Amino acid sequence: MKKRILGEITVAPDKSISHRGVFFGSIAKGITRIENFLTGEDCISTINCFRSLGVNIEQKGNTVTVYGKGILKQPETVLNTGNSGTTTRLLCGLLSGYPIQTTLSGDDSLNKRPMKRVIEPLSLMGAEISAKDGNFCPLTIQGKNRLKAVSYTLPVASAQLKSALILAGLHADGATVLREPELSRNHTEVMLRSMGADIQSIGKEIRVNPIETLSPLELSVPGDISSAAFFIVAALITKGSELVIKNVGVNPTRTGIVTALRKMGGNIKEENKRIVCGEEVCDLYVTSSELHGITIEGEIIPALIDEIPILAVAAAAATGTTVVKDARELRVKETDRIRAVCDMLTVAGVTFEEFEDGFSVTGAETVKGGIYESYGDHRMAMSEQILSLLSEEEFQIKDKECVNISFPDFWGLFEQITKE
Ligand code: S3P
């Protein structure tokens, strides 16, 4: 019998905001308190790196206290950034502006991800960074007391790259000017401004001025729209579903998924909109919908980049064909997510076409069970579990525990709201 989704939940705290709370709290002077911190593996990697850099950080459940002194000490060991691209790239930018030598390395997936995108502009700013084949971890950074301010156009819309350069810009000898090809998530700008940094954003241009001291933060982290996306799609694609997701971050640089799903015919309501710590937050009401295919391309892509695997699941349940283009960046995520989505659709027996920068999916009457590879990628494993709602057959998802990277409660919540 087909299943439906019923209930009221909160989802995992926002990963991007949790990372940044620890990063910026560590370099501020004073005590930063973070409520509703994400205790997923990626954010724990960030905490451990800053502990190795001499910062006293207490974690009690979801509450994290960072005792920032505005200084970082030379670590005794390699900084292990685990599976986390955000930890690695932001650290690269930050550590370029401290006169210490550090080495960063992560797991097999992380060590295959491109770092040249941060190394090149940081080298222009005067940092000395060496990397395996000039592009991969382990990276060794010889930071400088003062970096050179630059004017730089980012080759990709990447919030990790932008944030690395903003952090370096805080330690530069003048105004650093950055231009993005498309707007990417702006949590770094929002949070650093609230800590006293002089960062101006005009359209796709960001101007960062150096600062001596950042003030500490009182931060309450909203639910992660990227985690909510799995259950939003689950409720949309199953008949007779009604789901409420409380306290979700809906910063406009992150809500491409809501825009795209509404365009596909999805019934998603935002209620009780409010601003918490400079970020828009609301409660989402989602009901079953008849979805239809659309084309997703251009400037919306960075605003839903992490949600494209689950969008492929929505597309498999929709009538007609959904096309995703301009999403080449997916090739260099935790795994090659274009390939991984196509592999998932192959097992499912759903018609698709793979492009260099995306894919097309044609909605299917039935979805087959079978053995699904997650490639250790949290967002693939969760997408595959939601896909299973469309099938009468058994799904076996490999390396399921990888969801702990961003959403440790995923399986429990799935059980809680899935009804016969
Ligand atoms: C993130 C930025 C994005 C996103 C990642 C988190 C961040 O990566 O995919 O999950 O917190 O800055 P890119 O900067 O590579 O686009």
C-alpha cells in the first residue's frame, strides 16, 4: 500500500549557519552562545578544528559556547576537516590571515574536491598555500599578518569561496571587492555584519573592509531548508499528505527549492514569517500536490544547489519532463551528484538524460526497488529514501549512516511521519 506523510516536525538546524557561528565566534573577542546548533558530523569537524587552533568551545547537546579571544594558535596536528567542504574552504580563507602554519586534510571524498578556486585568489592576496597537484587536500597554509586587498571576480557562484575571501578580506590592507556571477547564500555577510564587520553588498558585488575586532554573537539557528526539502518533497508526492515544518530558515538566497516546487504545482505555504538573528524564518505547510515538469536553470541554481537530488525525486513523480541546466557545480560536491542522480534513476527505471551541466527526468508511473548506492553522500541517501515512497518494492540504500553529516534525526523523523 502507498504511504502518506502526516504530522508536525522540526528538522535539523541549518548546517551553513551552524558552521559560521563557530567560525566567527572563534575569531571574535568574547563569549558567543549558539542555540540549536547542528550536531551533524560536518559541524563537529568545525568545532574540532577550532579546538585544535586553541579556542575553548563547550558543547552541551545543541548548545555551543565559544570563548573567542580573537587569536588562533599554531595547531600541533593536521586539521581534520572530515567530509566538510565548508570547513575546509572557509578555514583556508581565514587561516591565510593569521601568521601560523596549518595543514588541512579530510576524508577520501573531501580530498578529491577542488581547492584551486580558493588557492588562486588567496595567493593573489599574498597567502602561501601548497596543495596536492596544486588543487587538492592536504593543503598547507602559511598565513600572513596582513593580506593584500584585491578586486576579484569569482569564476563560480560559491558561498564557500566567497566566504573564504571575505574572511581573508577582514585581514587585508584595504577594501576587498568581490563580484559573484550569481548570488549565492549570504549567511556570512549577514552574520559578520551583526558582529560589527563593514561589509557592503550591492547586487552581486561585495565590498569588505578590514576590522581589528569582531563582537561576539547570541545566535539561534533555524531549521535547515536543505533538510526540510526532503520532507517537503515527501509530502508533495504522496497522496493524502499534510505536513507542518516549524522554524525553517527561508533566507531568499536559499529558497530556490520552494520557488521551483511551487512552479511545478507544489502547495507550500509560508506562515508566521519573522526575523531571527538577521535571518528570515517561518513555518512551512505542505500538502499533496499534482506536480508537473519545468525547466530549472540560470540564476536560481545557486539558491537550490544542494536540493537538486531531491528535485530529481519530485521530477520522477511529476507529469512531463523536468530539465535541470547550469548545474555543473554538482559534479564537484560530496560525490558527482549528476552521475549519482542518474544512477539512482537507472535503478528506479525512470527515464532520464544526463547532460554535462544537469539532467532531464520524465515522470514515471512506477518506481522500482533495488540496491541504491548513496556513494556516502548524505543528500543522495535521503533522496533515495524519499524516492522509496513512490514504490511498492523494497529499497536497500547503501551507507545509510552518511545522513549523520547533516541530518542525524532523518530516519527517526521519516518513521514518525510516514503512515500507511
Ligand atoms: C555552502 C555552500 C555551498 C553548498 C554547501 C554549503 C556553505 O557550496 O553546496 O553545502 O555553507 O557556504 P559551494 O560554495 O561549493 O557552492
